[in-house]
Amino acid sequence: MKTNRIIAVYSCVMMLFLLGPLLAFLPISFSSVSFLSYPLPGYSLQWYEKVLQPTPWMFALKNSLIVGSLSTALATVLGTAAAFGLTRKNFPASGFVLALIVSPMIVPVVVTAVGTYFMFAKLGLVATFSGLVIAHTVLGVPFVVITVSSTLQTFDNRLLQAAYGLGASPIHAFFTIVLPLIANGVIAGAIFAFVTSFDEVVVAIFIGGPQQKTLPRQMFEGIKDNIDPSILAMSAILLLVTILLMVFLGLLRRR
Amino acid sequence: MTIAPILLCAPLLVFLIVFFFAPLAVMLSYSVRNSEVPIVLPNLSKAIATWDGLGLPPASVFSALALDLKSNSDSMALGEAARRLDFEVPGYRALVFKTARRLQADQASTSGRDELTRIDARWANPRYWSALNRATASLTPAFFLAAFDLKMDDLGHITRVEEDRRVYLDTFLRTFQIGGTVTLLCLLLGYPIAFAITVLPRRFAAALTFSVILPFWTSLLVRTSAWIVVLSKDGVVNSFLTRLGVINEPLQLIFNRTGLYIVMVHILLPFMVLPIRSVMQGISPNYMKASASLGAHPFLGFFKVYLPLTLPGVGAGCLMTFIIAIGYYITPALVGGAGDNMISFFIAFHTNSVINWGMAAALGVVLLSAVLLIFGTFGRLLGLSRIVALK
């Protein structure tokens, strides 16, 4: 019983370490003054008002949402098709191909960013919107392939054979039989890809140029130059969105 | 029937080849190629190839250089070439600009050895010519040598660079040391967390799992700014400790190595906990019961039976944590001190600030090789699917 108590106390300490910082900054985002320490002299919503202004915060947020959505769409289509192909029986060298596809997860992001920057400089894609979407698709697509592949492992292949036997074309069978059954996996993969892009800052710094300011870049520069409660207000909003996404993913898994 | 799966995979593979593998190949080529000088000094590059590299080159080489510098009209390209030469011999940049300016102002056509040495006596020094020779070869080891604080001297021997310019070896060592320390701290803190999740009552375990996963999903920058608030001089931790009377002066907890360790451990802990937890959840409690019924003390049972069974999860967690840690850029830049730069900092510095692409590429290739080597050695042992099926 003594061991159990030690485990419980340790768990509480670790929960404090893991969640404490995320809770400790929240009240300061409602501060009436600009310094970042307790006790707070008063409360106000001025920092939330500030981050809801069009520039720079809402502009950066909008850009991040658009880049994130487009790269997610691209990653989901490419990744789902590839995962479906990879999990077919008799796919040649599927282990090797999977290793190629997930390598953007393993290569350090700063290395990917440098290579992409050199390549995009040749192609004229540096500081362009499409360049950023492409680079974020590369980073997000492994998550789609992994999530969809693992969902497909529970997919019963006989359903597909039955569809073929009843005369369905492969494309028709995919959209009416396979896709509805793996939809949860595809949505989960898409969420991973979106979060990857939405939180990405290294590639955005390297290839974004002055034009493509994303929300993480805006936050990075804000923290680096002069951190004020408006960054904490934006952080609080993002934390809320994160919790909602987690709840949504949890519900998806339960279904 | 066999071609369809390949066709489904093809679009993604082509996309990755063009936008991921080709960029890595471009980086690799930049790390060994000499392009700046031959573009600006085409005649010289041709002429110097015939020189045996001993003493001073023949007069034709001098004339070729004078001709190239005189006819140069692209000052930006000349700047890049001058910077490349400065990388070989400090001060070369100024010499190139001075010589080009004087040659272009001087209308007399008696170019060649006399004119160059009259403009600057350094042109009579073989050192500057062997640097030119090295910078015009189509492939160069200079950037890779520099990545290890080495250089090619005028006689073609590999030597260490001057003491005050040795930065990269130390930085690589520091990168691996920070990565190793963070991995070890994550293992020491994370292993008991994973164990607790598997043995605690259901609700308590769910709450603990939630507190591991929430930071995992939260934006890196949100977590970083949260820690800056918590650890700063008048932050939560310092004011709490001061009020308790534990300390009189606030502790320096951030913008130094301590802060870097705290924040990196917080960020990377989930990468350690989640794979260990998934292995632990697959271990039947019957093993421990069996070892106890055979008379083993719980401690002996833990070390002899339980711990070895969890090693695949430990391996996957350590591998992922270490690999992510040594590539870190954002966190050291925001919460580290001046002496805590990791190798990513120099990669970014050479790409975005000083524009020495060859150097950025060589450092990138070294970091990439280290990661692939570690991954190739240990990843094979553990199996790719265990390592990447994290989230």
C-alpha cells in the first residue's frame, strides 16, 4: 500500500509539472497591465481586444488557417490513396515505401527547411503562398498515411471482393464501401496534418519571407522581441481550440 | 490487379520525390560544390586549371584574373564570389573589391602581373592564388572540413582552424550532450509516469494520460510562452519560493541551460511516455504474479521480469526523443542562453543571416547523417512501425 501512495503522489507532482504552466499563464492574459507577473493589479479584456485586431494577429491567423486547410486537403487526398495502395496484399517492398513516406517525420525539420529553401529558390517558390502549402503538405502527409493505414488494418477485404463481385468498379467500390468505413481514420489523419501545419514555425521562418506571416511565426517573433500579455491571450485561445480538438478526436475514437 | 496499388501510391511518391527528396539532394550538392567563383571569373577558372599550384601562377593566370575583374558588371555575383574567397582567406573579400574597383577605374590596358601587384602587394603572395585555385575546383571539401573546424592549408594539408574560429565541433558536442541529457531526464521522469498510468485506478490514470497528451497537442509556442511566464525572474516559481523564504534573490531559471532543459523535457516527455505506456499495457500482470509466487522480491521481479519486457518501448521512446532533441531550433532560440546554441542555430544563421549556403548545407548534411545513422542502427532493432505509430 505504501508503494501505491508513492505512485499517487508522484503522479500528482507530474500532473502539476505537465499542466501547471498551461494554467499559470491564463490569468495574466486578463491582466490590466502589461507586465507578466503576479499579483495582478486588475483585470481587463484589452489583450484579447488587441489580438482580435486585423493586424498583425488576425491576418496571421487567417493565413495559418488557409495554409493549414489547403495543405491538409492535399495531404489527406495523397496520403489516403497511398495508404490504401500500401495496405493491399502483394504490394512490392511495402516496408521500404513506408519508410520513404514517413521520412519527413524523422529528418530534422531544420534540415528539411534548408533543403526546401534551396530548392524553392531555384523554382521561384520562396516567400510564396503555394510554396508554404507544398512544404507543409510534405510535413503533414506521414501522419495521414500512418493513421489511415492503421485503420485499414481492421478493414475486412472480403467486403471489397463482394463489391467487385456485384459489379462495382474499383473507384465506385472505394467511395461507397471503403471510405465510409475508414472515415474516422481519415478525419483523424486530417486533424494531425492540420495541427502539424498550424503549429509549424521552422519552415515558415525559412521559406515564408516577409509576405507569408503565419500565426506561429507571429508568436515566435513576439516572444523573441518583447513578450506581452497579447501573446498569452492568443495562447489561451489556441489552448481552448486544442482542448476542443482533443475532445473531438476522443469522440471519433470511441465511435 | 497488381498495378492498381502502385498507381495509388505513385502520386504521393512523386510529390515527395520532387518536394522532399530532391531538396535534400540539392542541399547535398550545395555542400560540396563551388559555384560562386567560376561564374564570376570564367577566364581565370580556365587558366588556373593549368597551374601546378607551386609558387606563383604563370602570367597568363594574372591576365585572366585582371580581365575577369575588369569586365565584371554583376556586383552581386562578385560579392558572392568575394565572400566565398573570404571563407578561404580572411580579408580576401576586401582585396577583391579593391582590385576590381581600381582595375575598372584605370583605363590603361597593361593588365597582368605588374598591374595587379601594383594595386595590392598581396597578389605577389602565393597564398591568395592557392585559395583561388581551391575555390575554382568544381567540387570542394572546404565546407565539410569547416563543419569539423578543419581547413585545407596552402600546401594542401588538412589542419585545424585558428583557435578563435573553432565553433562547430563544440556545437555538435553540445547538441549531442543536450540531446542526451534531455533524453535521460525524460526517461527518468517518464518511465514511472507510464507505469503509473497502467496501475492507477481508471479515473486517476485517465487524468494522468490527459495531462501527458494535452501538452503534446498544445502549440510549441504556447508552451514556450507559458514557461517564460512561470520561470522568469518575477515569475510564479520565483515569487512562490521567495514567499516561502527558501530564497532571497530570484533564481535565474530561464534564458540559460536550466530553462532549456526544463522546457525541452516538458515538450518531449510525451514522446517518451506514450511508447513505453503502450508496451506496458500489453504486459500481462500474470508475469509479476508468477515471479512473486516463485519467491522473488517485488524489486527483483521488477528488474528481472518487468523491466526487460518494457525495453522495446524504452528504446522507441529514447530514440524518438533524442532524434527530435538534437534537431531542435525554436526552443533553444527562445529560452536558451547565449552559450546554448545548438547546431540548428548555425544552419539557420548561415542560411538566413550570413548567406553562406555551402556552410549551411554541410552542417545540415552532418546533422542529417547523424540522425540517419542513429535511426538506421537502432530503428532496425525496434521496428519502424513502433517508433512512428506514436500519436
